[in-house]
Amino acid sequence: MKTEFILTAEGVNKSFDGFKAINDLNFYLDKGELRTIIGPNGAGKSTFLDLITGRTRPDTGIIEYRGTPVTKLREYEIYRLGIGRKFQTPSVYSDHTVFENILLGLEGSRGVWTSIFGRVTSEQRERIFEVLEIIGLKDRAEVKAGNLAHGQKQWLEIGMLLAQNAQLLLVDEPAAGMTDEETAKTGELLLSLAGQHTIIVIEHDMVFVRQLGSKVTVLHQGHVLCDGTLDEVQNDERVIEVYLGRKKKH
Amino acid sequence: MAGSEVRRLEVWGITIAAVVVLGVLPALNVLLPETNPLHVSDFTINLYGKYLTYAVLAIGVDVLWGFTGLLSLGQCLFFALGGYAFGMYLMLKIGKLGQYKSDLPDFMVFLGYNKLPAHWVPFNSFWFALAAVVLVPGIVALVFGYLAFRSRIRGVYFSILTQALTYGACLMFFRNDFTFGGNNGLTDFKFILNYDVNSAATQRTLYMLSGFLLLGSYVFSRWLTTTKFGKVQRAIRDSENRVLFSGYATSNFKLFVFVYAAVISGLAGALYTPQVGIINPSEMSPEKSLEAVVWVAVGGRGTLIGPIIGSVGVNALKSWATRAYPDLWLIILGGLFVLIVLFMPKGIVGIPGQIRDLRKRFQRRESPVPVPAQGATSPSAE
């Protein structure tokens, strides 16, 4: 029997103007697990991440991270618990260099005064280059993030989450708009992080999902339709009906 | 990299400007006889003193708009509050020298007051007034900013709200029973400490103080951009959600910038009032704040040096045009703004960069080597 879930969501509901985005959602995640969430457009995937990270609040239900309810906390407080999020569209600070982007993500004080009077220590510098090494942008440290290729921006954003030492990484469509090669590299990156970090990946690209080879949860109309390995869910009647049916053509 | 060279140019520019403004001009004013063609008149000193206070206001707008993405359309409120706070002291220093030979300011006699309202009494003290110049704009900004940022008011809603705030204050100050002189405001000043306000020496001192305030605001704002705070500030401008979801309480950062901008604007207002000789509610009207935004846009936002160039430049142009073409002045200002927005999105300061880009594009077109594939550059050029 598993003793500890890192993330649990029970009986979560959320509607926007009568539209039920999340409908009695129950979700459990083990520590160190890599989980992929798939589902058709409007299935509530991104809304689920919004609920975990405090961007929106559930109407009913409980979401707990390591036993702490997060549904009443503000975004930055949830972050400070160790939950990091990568947005669907790459959100990096385009006017800052790659180095500075990681610096702003770096674990440590987030106060106004410390940011005015603090200095970058050599330890922090080392840590930043460590992260840049992991995401493969070490030789681009002084480039402005706005000038990076699309895939590199995505990696940079993942790097910012690593710098903050987030235990739970929520990664929203990391492969969107990437070339095949970039997608494969992103997959390798995420796989190498699993274990030390717990990761939820939302993805549409089935090749990428297969590469990750993780347990897959299928969301449909804000509800968990089923979960299992990719092969299991692909052969599930209900899944074929709502989602994979039209995907199977190619 | 070009960045450090630009920075060096900026340091040189500011140093030279500071020497000219704080050294050469006052020297030419004091040392040369009026007959000398190089003599700088008292009128000019006074005029430029006013521009310098405007430049501080523009720096306030720039740290908000250019560096934090907060377009405040009510920055003149804080300028005027500082001006009023100091104006109250100046009013009380008139003493019995007013039209009505009373201890009370003229407008109070006129409105039938027989006693100084309680909140005016402490303004007999110069130091209290000076504290009020900092604290009143600072506290108003703190309260308003706290409420606005806590409620996540952003973008255009923030702009509209700041405009509404200054408009509301303007209407309030227009009322006679608000005890700040109503429509006419505060005027007819005689003394600061025990110096004659209107003497050339006092005016020159005020001009110098304005110059030092501008230099100080510039240096502090520039220093702030080099700190991690400055990086967070620009990150908020470029992607506030990312900052929020990276664990920063962005509202605190915005509040700090908002209060800082209000305080320097208030100090500028306090120096403006004795140099112009009047402070009235029209200084709070929304157009005034919009004008300040225009200066920043013309000079180049997000540059700190741009707002200084913009505010002094546009106002010098205004002084000239209102005399030379009084009827066309507004058309000139409007036309200038339209041209800048259309063709020079980075303002006057951005011109060299624009020329460089144009030259590059030209060279690329002429080069026989094909341009590398687009994959290396960002597809999301917004």
C-alpha cells in the first residue's frame, strides 16, 4: 500500500459561466512519478493546472500538496511550497538574458528589500550554470531570451522551474510548435528529471507521449475518463470514442 | 556588445548635461553682465528650472510605464500634491503682506474664514511642509496602489483608474470649501524661509535644487535597474504571470515602484510651485498627466534618459511654439506625437538604433549570401 501521495485532488468542480470545466475530478499522484495527461480540447487539462497553481479556485473539492490544501493560497505562496509551472505558450522574459531568466527563477528570497540590496553570490552563479547545462543552453547564457528559438524558450522555462528546485513540475504542452528533434530532446530532458522531481505533463502529441512512456490519464469533459499505460488507454473503448478515434487515422 | 557602449555614452551624456545645467548655465547667469551675448537671463533660468521639475515627473512616469509596464495616467496628481503641500507653507509665509493684511491667506479672508483651519496650522513649519511633500503623495500612492494591485487591476484598467483618481482629486480641489483655494489655488508667494521667493538668487537656488533632484532621481532609478529588483520589475512588464508563478508577490514590487514614483513626483511638484509662483487644480487635470506620458514617449520610454530629453525638449518647443504660433501649438504637439508613435516607437533615444537596423537590413538585401533559415530566430516577434 502506498503511504504518500504528493498530490491529491478529490471531488473537484469548477465551472465558468455555467460551463463545467472540471467535473468531480479525482486525481492522485505518487512522489517521483511522471504522469501524462491527455484529452481533447476543452477537456479541462489547463484548467486543472490553473486550479493546482492557484490561478483559479475550485467551486468545491480539495486539492492537497503533501497534505497541505492549496486551494486557498495565492500563486506565489503555492510556488513557495515547491510547485512550479511551465505555461503552454513559452513565458520567458524576452528582454532579459538567459542567465538572468534563470537567476529570477533561482530558489531563495523573493522579497522587495532583499532584491534591492542582494547580490548574486558565486554559489548562485554556479547553480545557474548547472541548470543551463541541464537544459543545454550553457553557451547561450548572455543571449537575450527573446532571441532564442522557440524550443530553446521552452527549455529555458523548464530551467527556471529547475532553478527554483520545484518538487512538482507542471508542464503544459512542452512540445507544442517544436520540431521533431526538439521534441525528442524535450522528452529526454523530462525523463531525466523524473524521479528527483514529480512531473505532470499535458500533451497532445502522441509520439511524444509514447516517448515519455509514463502512466497516462485521460481527461474528458473535466472528468478522469481512465488511466493506465498508453497502450491500455488507446485500446479503451471510451477513449477511442471520445478522443483517439479520430487520432488513429495516422 | 553594444550594450556597454550605449551605457558609456549615457554616462558621458549625463555628466556633460549635469555640468552644463548645474555649473555652466548658472555661472553664465551670475558672472556675465546682461549685455554679454552669452549671458543667461533670469527668465531662462526660471524657465529651465520648471523644465527640470517636469523631467523628474517624466522619470517617475518612465519607471512605472517603461520599466514596470504600469501606464499611470495620473502621475501629475502626485506632482500637484507635493506642490500644494509646499504651497501651503508658502501661503502662510506671506503673513500680513497679502491684499487683506490678515494673518490668514487671502482666499480664506475672501471666503469669510476667521481662523486658520486646523490642518493648515502645522504648515507654518518649513520642515513639516517638507515632510508632507514626501509623505502626502507617498501615502496616497501607498493606499491607492495597495488596493489596486491587491485587486489585480492591470493594463488599461489601471490606466483608467489612475486617470479617474487624478480627475476626482482635481474636482475636489476646485471646490472652495475644500480649503485649498479652489479654482485659483495657492499663489502670490513672498518668502521661503526668510528669502524673497522672487529674487534672482532664490530662483537660481531653486533651479539648482531641481537639477540636483533630477540628477538624484536619475542616478537612483538607474541604480535600481541594475539590481535584482530592477530585473524583477522588467520581468513584470514582459510577463507578469511568469513572475507571479515564480514565487514573487508582484503586487509588492509594483507598490514599491508606484510609491517611489509618487515621492519623486511630489518633490518635483514642491520645487515647481515656488518657481512658477502658483499651484492650482488644473495641474491635476488628466491632460497634464497625459502630457507627461507624451514627453516620455517622445524621448523614448524605458530609457530614463529619454524622458529627460522628451520633457525638456517638448516643453522648450512648447514655449517657443506658443509664442510663435499660438493657434497651432496643440496641432504641433498632436502631430509630433502621432509621428513618433507611427515611425519612432522607441522615441528620440531610439533613433540611432533605428538607423543601425535600417542599415543592416539594407546590407542584408545587397549581400549575395542567402540569409540563414528562420529557425534560428524567434517566431513570436510581437
